Amino acid sequence: MHPFQKSRARRRHIPANTWKVGTDADLTVIFCLETNVLSGT
């Protein structure tokens, strides 16, 4: 494996995917909470 490819994979893919997954999860939780409040509690 080339060091350039390894560092590039770390910098581009892992942080970007982690950030996106974390953001999607947060938005989903917020959306569900707002929907529950609006729909009848």
C-alpha cells in the first residue's frame, strides 16, 4: 500500500462519512421528536 493512498483514504472517506452519518442521525431524531409533538401529545 502506498502511504499517499492510505492518508488520502483516511482524510477523505472516514471523516466525511462519519460526519454525514452523525448529521443524518441527529436530523432524524429531531424530526421524529417534532413530529410526535405536532401530531398529538
